[in-house]
Amino acid sequence: MKVLAIETSCDETAIAILEAHENNLKLLANIVSSQINKHKKFGGVVPEIASRYHTKNINYVLDKALLKSKTKLSELDAICVTSGPGLIGALLVGVSFAKALAYSLNIPLVEVHHIAGHIAANYLTHKNLKPPFISLVVSGGHSHIIQVSDYTSFKVLAKTRDDAVGEAFDKVARQIGLDYPGGPNLSKLAKKGKATYKLPTTRFEDSLDFSFSGIKTSVINLIHKEGEKLNKANLCKSFEENVTNVLLEHSKEILVMKGQKEFTLAGGVSANITLRKKALKMGKENDINVYLPDKKYTTDNAAMIAVAGYYNFINHKNICDLTLNAKASINI
Ligand code: KG4
Ligand code: ZN
């Protein structure tokens, strides 16, 4: 069967077409139109601008996906779409477009949770990966450790109580004058530095939840205190070391506690090279199989939504009628 997926939850207008049979997944097209350059001058995503560019770009992205995959609309079996969480106006463009396509083609409409999509990116990279496993989902909006029991069942085991880790990367980067999106730029500068600055970590007594607002505030205070003396590369390295250690320490404790031996990374921050290296090391030291998503599927894309949507569809989950609405926040 062939499914088409749409992702517009933030600043990427993305459409993918997937051909799938049981667990054989063949990606026929994966078109991502990024708006990063439109938002850069504002230092972050401006929701209203994001919605407008999704509206402007989505027909073009669809045409490109159909052309690339040599697929006719009449060959599609289902339309999958990210319905949340994300920027409400941005999501609405994708959801409305998906509803119109499904209605006009008279085929099922399948809603996909954005995080389920990030997790499903791993199935594209690792053909042998099957649930159950534990996933560390780290992006601009999420820092979750999730038990993936099967293709459509998820349980949150730990999450951030304030900022997401990607948000912390972006905010720290902005404070030291790096362009949006700060994460990759901060990581680049960190390669030239040493972890000389001591930064705090937050640990709750009663859970393995995360908190990144404390480290963000400490970094801002440090920037003001150091002034001209600040070594930006060392600060980037210190920050990156600190947060990646915390993410993997909590993940390891949960893996050991649950006796789970399969671990995946997911989400935009899983492109981070330090996090990837440390995850592999943690796996080696603790006899845990670590699966890293291909870098091109870490940040927002529709290929991951197509995979998650396909599994929803064949498991008769999240099939919607035309009352489907976008949701800015929604539990997985
Ligand atoms: O998954 P994603 O594209 O969008 C959300 O669902 O939020 O993640 C975007 C986030 C941004 O905060 C960005 O700075 C971060 O992922 N990111 C990185 C790297 N690449 C992207 N953070 C650290 N290191 C990277 N290499
Ligand atoms: Zn995302």
C-alpha cells in the first residue's frame, strides 16, 4: 500500500510518500521545505509567519513529492497527518490540507502524534528494529523517555518539567549571539572548546524527570558575570557535556530499572554528535543495543509521519473523520 504523509507542526513544510507491506518500508519521496531562513532574523520561529509559508508552499511540496515518487494521487491508500503537538496555526494548514485530500480521494485520514513520528524515524533506519524498546525523544518541544510497547502504544516514563532540551540549546545559543536554530551552531562551536565551566544539574528525588531551566539561567548569569572574558567555545562545550550527560544518565537508570536492552534516540537533538557518541558508549558499557536514527530523519520531516501513520492505519488506530482538528498540546 502507499500512504502520503503531511507534517507542518513547526517551520518545515514536509510531505512524504511511503510504500509499505508488513514491515517492509520503502520511502518513495521525502520532501522538506524549510523556513529556517525566514525565521532566522527574528532569532526563532514566528508562528504567524510559519503558518503563512506553510500555506504558500504546501501545494508545491505535494507536487514535488508526487513527481519524485512517480505516484498518482489515485494510487494512494491513506493520508496521514501530524495533528499535534505543535504551533496551532501551522498544524491547521497540514490538517486542513490532509482533510481536503482524503475527502476528495475518498480514502482514510490518519492522525499522527508528532512524537510517535520522531520515534518511527528509527524504523526507516533500522530494518530489524521492533518494539518493545525505550526511546529518548529530544527536540525543540520535548525531552521525554518513552516506553514503546508496540508500534502504536507509548508510555511516558520521564519528561522535562520545564524547558525542552532543544529549547535550552536554542536559548543558550541565542544568548551568545549564534543564529537560529541554535542547537547545531552551538554544537559546532563546542567542538573547539573544553568543558571548563562548572554548570549545575537538577535532579528530583522522586522521579527521573528532567529540568533544564536551571542550567539555562546559570548560563545566562555566567555570560553576564564573565563579560569580555567569556570563552564561548568552552561555554558551549560545558553546556553540551552537562545536558547530554543528564539525558543519558536518566535513560540508563530507566533502562536498568526496566530491564530493557533496546534503546533508541529520536528528535532534532538526536542529531547532536556528542549525544550520539555518548549513547553508543553507554550502550557498550551496559550491554544495551543502541539505535540511532539516520541524521536526515532526526529533525522534522514527513517520512517519520508516514511510517507512524502507516502503523496506525494497519493497526486500525487513529483513523479520523473530517471533524479532525489540530491540537497544540496532546498527550502521546
Ligand atoms: O525535532 P525538531 O526538528 O523539532 C521539534 O519537534 O521541536 O527539533 C528541533 C530542535 C531545535 O531545538 C534544534 O536546535 C535542535 O533540535 N537540534 C540540535 C541539533 N540539531 C538540531 N540540538 C543540538 N545539536 C544538534 N546537532
Ligand atoms: Zn519535531
